[in-house]
Amino acid sequence: MQPREIWLLMKNSDNALSLRIPQKEIAAHLDLSVRQIQNLNKQGILSKSMTLRECRLAYLDYLQERIERKSAKRETEMKPGTLDFERFRLTKAQADNQERKNEVEAASLAPVQLIEQILTVAASDASGTLDGLTPRIRQKHPELSAEIIESVKEQVAKAQAAINRGIQALPPLIDGLKTQA
């Protein structure tokens, strides 16, 4: 590999060691002017020792904070009942709804009903398996005493009771989560 190829590889790698990247290159990467990059450096948002990836992430954090500050300021300035307030409230609700949909599509969030259904099916399957456990043990190990079989039966009953308590606790837990949201 030629030295220039190594330099380019390091320069374009997200895992590159800290290289001194020209402000002009950072500006082009972030679609900003060199003066804006200098201002971000003065504000402490960017530093000369950052990689392009770190610059990009720091700039995105900065933009997110700005948006949140402006949004909070606008929200406090608006009065309930005004057209601007209602527009803001509707826009915020639409954005929140879309964010939830995106999280569902990204599989980082699932509908409560689906989770409840999955847990109920899993609990039912586990309970069914436990129901057959004592007869299977008695059949496969006839040499075990009635005392041991009875002990196993008691433990199975305790496990089934715990499963049933868990299933019964789901609706109140879900209702509690809904009121928190």
C-alpha cells in the first residue's frame, strides 16, 4: 500500500486516529462555511483534534440542543387556546406519533397488545409443560418415592402459581405504563 493510500484510508475511516483535519474539509463535510467551523471551534463544540466522524456527531448534538432550546422557548411563549399553540401541539403530537412508528419499524418498540399476547402465550406454554412434568417424571423414574414425586408436584404448583400471578399482573402494569406516558 502506498503512503498516500494509507493516508486516504485513515482520513476516510470512521475509526481513524485523531488527525489534524483542515477546517475547509470539515466545512465541506458538514456543508458549512469555514467561518462557521471557526465559530463552532470558538464555542467549544468542535476541536482541532476531532476526526470527521467526531465532528459530525458533535455538530449533530449541537443542532439537536438548539432545536430543543427553541422548541422549549416557543412552547413557553405560546398561550393555550391560541391558533399558534394548537398548531404547535398538533405538530408535536404528529412528530411524536411518527417517532413511535419509526421505533416500531426499527423493532426497538413494540405495541403493548403484542407484548401482552406474546407473554400470555409463553406463560400458557410454560404452564402446560409444567402440567406434564410430574407424570413424566413418575413414568421415566418409577424408582422415585411418592415423597419425591409429591415434592416435585408442590414445586410445579408454586411455579404455575407464579406464572398465573405474572399474567394477572400484566393489565395493571400496562395501565400504569399508559398513565405514565
